[in-house]
Amino acid sequence: MKSDRAVQGLGLVAVLAIVATYILGLWITPPAAVMGNLVRLLYIHPPVAWVAYLAYGVTSVASILYLWKRTRDPRWDLIAASSAEIGVVFTALTLLTGSIWGRPTWGVWWTWDARLTTTALLFLLYVGYLALRRATPDVTQRSKRSAVAALIAFIDVPIVHQSVVWWKTLHQSATVFNASLSPKVHGEMAWTLLLGFIAFSLAYVWMLIRRYQIAVLISKRQEILLQGALDERMSTV
């Protein structure tokens, strides 16, 4: 099918873009004047964090569309759940790459810095969201409760982003999405960082499509099993 080929093509482009980002970041771009080679994490850490924001934003929009009666559709619930799963993975990667950055910069793998703490809380909130989905057997009830939980959890996203502004923090201020919208990197470093954002965003879109397709198949399978169980029970009555 053309749609499957398009998705496969998207995945290939995402992989190639990520590989190009790694090559440019590791061997082409120069070290920074102050941070030296540690700056190379810049091409991975902010894009990964951006994808986590993006994933939770999609989860929130899909949750709103599910809660609104005029647009309520089970597909929005599946999109919300699929995007949240990806967001949790990328939040974990954000914490991991942040710790790798923090060890040589701050001298420790972890500190209860405002940015780190709120990010860890964000991770736990959406892990809780996913756990809630598994804990509620009734599909309609699960979808409504999960949608509300997703919107509550999303409150932490702007808190995470603004934490370096609102509180005294070890974490540096935003490199790209700062208040003045003036990126602090230039030249080939800026282009490599931009490529990183594009590459990981494309990877997110590909992962969301694939995860949603899997969710649809699982949902259909559960419906078939449920109908089979009902038919079997009716035949014994």
C-alpha cells in the first residue's frame, strides 16, 4: 500500500537525518570555546527534550478532542496513549543525556535542581497516566479518566520549561526557545542543532504512526475476543 510505503520512507528519512546529526555533531562541528567537546551533547539533548514536549502536547490535544462530545472518538484516545508512551521514552532519554552532561559540568550525575526535579516529576506523572490506563478495565471509563489525567499532567510541561527562569538553577537557560527567541548558537553549530530537531521530530511522527497502528490492532483483537466470549456464553444459556 502507498500509505505503508510512505511511513517506511518517513522512517528511513528520520534515521538518515539522525545519522547525519551524529556525524555533523561528532566530527564536523568545532568544540565550543568554554565547554569544549561537551557541547556535542547539545545536538542531542535539546531535540530529545523537545520531542518529549511535543509528544505530551499531542496527548493533551487528543485528550481534549476525546473529552469534547462533538469530537469524541476512540481513535483520539488511542492517539493520546500512543503519544504519551513515546513521550515517556523521550523524557527518560532527556534525563539520561542530562545526567551525562551534568557529570562533567556540575561534578555529579544528579542534583535536585529545579529543571531536573520538575522533569523527573513529568516522567512520573505520565508513567502514572499509562498505569491508570492499565488499571481501568472499562474502555469508556478508562478513556475519560486518562484524558483528564493527561491534561493535569501537562501542567508540568510549561513549569519544566520555565523552571530556569522562575528559580535559581544550575541548568543553563534555554538555548533556542528562550524568551527573546534568539538562539545562542550560530553557523554550522546552529544548522546541526536544527537538523537534530528536525530528525528527532520526524522520528517521533514515524513512531506515533506505528504505535497507533499497533494500538488499533490490539483494540480490534480485544473486541473480537470479547465478542467471542459473549457468543460462547450466550450459546450455553
